Amino acid sequence: MNSRHHPDLGATLEQSRSGLRDSHRRSLMRLLFLSTGSALVVFAILQILNGHVWVGVGELVASVVLYFGVWRLRATPHLQQWIYGYLVTLFVFFLVIMLLPEASVAAFVWVLMMPVLAYLLLGKREGMILSVPFMLAGGVIYFVYLGQVGNPGALIDLLNMVLCGILMLAFIHLYEMRREESEQRLVDMAQTDSLTGLANRSNFQGTLNRTIAESERSGSGFALVVMDIDHFKLVNDTLGHEAGDLVLRDIARCLTERLRSTDFVGRLGGEEFGLILRDVEPNAAFELMDELRQRIADRKLEYGKARIRVTASFGIAQWPDHGRQAATLFRIADGYLYSGKQAGRNRVARDETGQTSFARTVLTGETG
């Protein structure tokens, strides 16, 4: 299985797809609506005074819609649709202004604002898809506005516009790519155990909670396994912490090599690991963990002149037989792990009877 790409990463990036979380995008959109609506009122008056009555009236109507949006954006669940509606309308408005017979050459600078707004509010992929067609349309309109470009002056104006547009788009796209890469590295660092490369405890806990929610919807069971390396303190005390780190990394490789792609593994802390085995029956979970236990016991690590061999003990809790909550499953699995340690270590402990007295005690505490 691939332990480098955790479900938490996708969830976190989805909330910041454009570099801004939804709460920040919502605040920014309200500010844009307010400032754009206020600016349109001024421009509407000027357009009417300039003889473009229909443009002025349109701008006044648009300002009313924008003021309504300032209020509506506080809690609307359709934020993405509002963003698209705003950007498409705004970009079309830019093009219409450029098409006016008496358009100022300064109106064409708004083409350069298109990628800035689109990438900021929509992110790299959607921002590029939206802004590029409008920028091309703006370039065509500017070409028509210039008329004949055979003379050097007009050609210079055209090339300046085209070059600035291309550079603006390229720089923003490159920046967004680097931002996404940096954000992904930060999320990986926050969710990954630096020594083993596995998911850390908080990541594992989040994945377990999502697995429970998915199982509640689908009705499919899964197993939570807590694994502990036997006598691990002895390795650190006799050979040093570097040898202990070597053992932990080797155990992590063993777990990721053997488990299925649908399973999940994390380091819970110290020498303790957690495993989530999805869509698995109790007997199949036991057989898989017993095979894994034997693989660990058979492994030999060379550390200088020393050969390190370790064993591991496992405790298995089954959802929903042993509980429907994460805390309950952890208590059950920990309880079986402890009983396996007490019975001699290097074993997989589980409920052999359908529900042991220990499991019944924990479940009584959960429901009582």
C-alpha cells in the first residue's frame, strides 16, 4: 500500500484549492461584491453622462445584484456558483466595455486582471480554464481596435498587450504550481511520522473516524488492529536508539509491503502501530495478522556485528461487533493486545467466542 498519500491530504487541499480556504474566499467575495457594486454606481453615472444610457442602466442593475450578494454570501452553500457567476459576468463586462466605439485604450488593461482573479478564487486548473478563453477574446478585440497593425506603432502596442498577457498568465500559473507543491509538503509533514513515513496518530485517528462513517453508510465491516513490538525497550537499552529507529523503519516497510491497497497503517507512537483492515471478516483479519506476525518474527536485521530479531503482538477489534465508536474499538483492541502480551507475546489476540467478557465490559460502558 502507499502510505505517502493520506486521505487527510486530499481533504485539506480541497478546502484550500485556490490558496484560500472557503471562509477566506467567502470574505474576499463579499469585499469584491461591495467594491465592484460601489464602483459600478460611479461608472453608471459617468456612462449615462457620456451618452451610453443602456450601459449605465445595466451597471446600476448589476450593482443592485452585487449588493444583494454581499448579504447572501454570508451563509450560502453555493459559494462556487457565486464565484463563477461573478467572474463570468465581470469578464463579459470587460469585453463589452472594450467593444464600445469610444472605448479607451486603458480599458484593455482589464484583460490582465482576468488571470489574477480567476486563479485567486478558483485555483490553478479552473482558473486557467476560465481565464484563457476570455484573455484570447480580449486580445482579438484589441487587435480589431488597433485596425491596421502594419505600422510599427500599432504593432508595438499589440505586441506589448500580447506579451504582458502571456507573462501575467505564465507567472501566476507558475506561482500557483509552486504554492500547491509547498502546501502539499506542509500537509504531508503534518500528517506523516517523520521516522517511518507512515501516517501519524492524528492522521490515523482521522482515517479511522472516516472509515467508521463510511461503514455506517455501506454496512461493511472492518477490523482495527493495534500492534506493539515486543521487548522493544531492550533493543534501545542494549544497542542504542539508532538501532531502535532501524527496527521501526523495518517494521514500517514490512507492514506496507504486506497489507492490501485498501488497508491503512500508521504509527501511533513509540513502538505501537495501528492498522485498519477494510471489508474483512474476523477470521480473514486474524489470518492476515498472524501471517504478518510470522513475517516479523522471521526477519533479521544487521546492525554492525549484531543481528536484531524482534517479535510483535497484535490485538484485533471488529466493527461493529465490538463497538461502533473509535474510542471503544481502541479500548477493545488494546485490551486484546494486553492479553496477548500477558499470554507470552508474539501472538495475535482476538475475540474467540463472539464476544469475550472484556469486550462485553467495554460495550456496556459505551452504551450505559
